[in-house]
Amino acid sequence: MPTLLHLDSSPRRDSVSRRLSAEFADAWRKAHPDGTYVHRDLAAEPVPHVDHAQIEVMHRLETEGTRDLAAARDAAKTAEEKESWAITWPLVEELLAADVILLGVPMYNFSVPSTFKAWFDRVLIAPLIADPATGEGPLSGKRVVVASARGGAYGPGTPREDCDHQEPYLKAALGMVGLAADLTFLHAEFTKSEHVPRLAGFKDTAAASYRTALDGARAHGEA
């Protein structure tokens, strides 16, 4: 049976990215009643940032050229490393077990929330990195959907297109671990038009963008 791994990273309980990701998750669960659903709230329960101990383990994996996941599972040596690796490895296993990965990721200051970055820095271990020659890795073949909210507009042709360090970053970062081949972005833009006076003229544009993203979330969830 298929497994959906659903991550939310916005600290706002009723954020637009959470509403979009919830719409996808609800549609997916209806379409896959026997599937497994795993939800991780990275804001309510933040993943600790990478520490010295994890970096020591990761450097060892890279130096030794370790590609075997079973060997990586037991790569921690010292008590400090084992304590840190005990945080990382369950996150890696969740990622490996998923068939579909749903990421609720709003744009924060042109990029992604630190809550998401902390999670990704934990799971990006050497054995998961795709082979540069083939582009394939242990995570290849999984479907990824990003439910995104942006205060302004950052799409192609907009004045702030060059300020978008959210979608390009996610494409590059997910591509490192073979997760960019089947990657969908659902952007709801101009979300700040509701409370920022100078953006009030874009409320209709924001509403249309939200409806499109919401419809997309439902349709992709049902797929």
C-alpha cells in the first residue's frame, strides 16, 4: 500500500501553505483509503539543527564512500554521535518509506523556513545523494508536491522573479537526492494582500492564485 509523508513547516496554525497541504492530504487519503499517512509538523516539533556530532558522522560516510544504507544506520561511533544520529535516522527511514512526499513550505524572506531547512539538513546524508552519472539514488521514483505560499508574486516575468530563492533552492536541493524528477509546485501568491495596505490592490489576484493552487492540490491528491 502507498505511503504519504506530509511535512508542514509554517508556524501559523491556519497558514495558506497548511491549508493547501491539508487539501492535498485529504484528497490523497480519500483516493487511497488503505494507504499509510504520516504527518510531521516541523513547526510544532522542530527538528534540531545539525550539530557537530552529525557532521562528524556525515564526514566519515563521505570519506569512506559509504553508499550502503544498512552500514550508514550504524555509522555513529561515540555516545555523542549516537545521540545525534538517533534523531536523524528515523527521519531518513520516514523518507525512504514514502511513495509520495508532500511539503508545506511557505516563502520566508525569499527562501524557506528554517524549520524545513533543519529537517532537510538532517536527512541529506551521503548514501541518499543521487549518483552524478545516472541521477539515480535510493529516493528516485518518489513523487514530491510542494504546497507553497508567497506574500508577493515571484513567477516568470514578475519584477521580483530574481528574488525567488525558494523554488530554485528546492529544485536543486531535492535534485541532489533524486527527488526532482516528479516535482510539482502549487504556489498561492500575494497572500500578504490581506493585511499589507500597499498590496491591497492585489486581493483579487491573490484569491485567484489561491483557488488555482487549492484546485491543484485537490487534483494532484486524487491522482
